[in-house]
Amino acid sequence: MRNEIEALAPAGYYLAIRVGFAFPLIEQNRLPERWVREYTASALMMHDPAMRWAYANRGVIRTSALAADDIQGVFELGKVHGLEFGAIVSCVDRGGAGQRSFGFFFRRDREYSDEELDRLYGWLLEEHSIHAQPRNLTAAELETLGYVKNGMLMKEIANVLGVSESAVKQRLRNARLKLNAKTGSQAAARATMLGMI
């Protein structure tokens, strides 16, 4: 999908997946460097209608629909850097509480079609869901993943935990399934990325 995102946003894009208290779990900034420097140095985030919309709403909208809210001229400044036409996509965990994910996508040539907006929103929802922290891992499974993360072999883990190797294998099998991972190492890496171990 990344190639498709780059094709849909040839002028650049910014993604924040699973924003917690202050920082996203995953952040991708493919916006023009000069724009990022100007945006940061001028503290434009405080005046950016796209950012306000992303934190207050869920769904998708074109930046042109927010032009009247752009009192400080953030969008006009962005156009100087090739960010002529934009789409803002935002989603949040069910119930409105919890983590939020959002993205800003830009092109120079034309407005985004409704179909393209739907594809961007669907993709963001999928990324938000994929990177959700599973709530059903047991303490034993997390403990075992912690040992895997530290490079211990199954036999060593079994010895430290005082259980059989088959019990360790079962814990890892359960953790892999819950984390949608193919190997124990991949499950441990994913649990680490999600802040679980």
C-alpha cells in the first residue's frame, strides 16, 4: 500500500499512527524538507486548520473545505512548497476515547476524488487497527516474550521460568497468534513496538 500512498500523494504526506499522550507509535513525514523547516520554525501547528480538524474529527476532508478556517494562511504557505491540494484523514478508537491516527496527503495537480479519499481513509483505519495493542495477552505470555526479546533460547526460558519447553512453546504460539506474528522474535518485536514489554 505504501507505493499506492506515494502515488496518491506525490507532493508528500505525513502520517501519525496511534498517537498516545504526546507521540505517535509510528510517524512518517514525507513532506518537503523546506516546508517542514518553515512549519516548525514558525510554529504553524498551532494555527493549522488541518491539525485542528484531525484532532477534533474522524473521517476525511479536503483541505479546500477548510480554507475559511485558515486565518493564518497556513494552506497558502503550503502551496508555495507544492502542497496545492490536500486531504486530511483521521480516526480514533471506538467510543471516541483512546488513541488517534491521522494523515495529511498532498498533490499539486488536482483535488482528490471521492474514491481516493475513501481509499486513504480505509488504509488509515487498517493501519490504526493493525497497530492496536492486543488486550488479551497473559502476563505469562508477555514475560516469555520479554525473554525472547533479550535473546534467550527456549531451553533457557523454560529453565528460568521453571516450566517445560512445551509450555514455553505454547505461550509463544499464543502470543504469535494474538500479535499476528509469524515467529516468536517477530512477536517480541511487535510487543516491544506496542510498548507492551
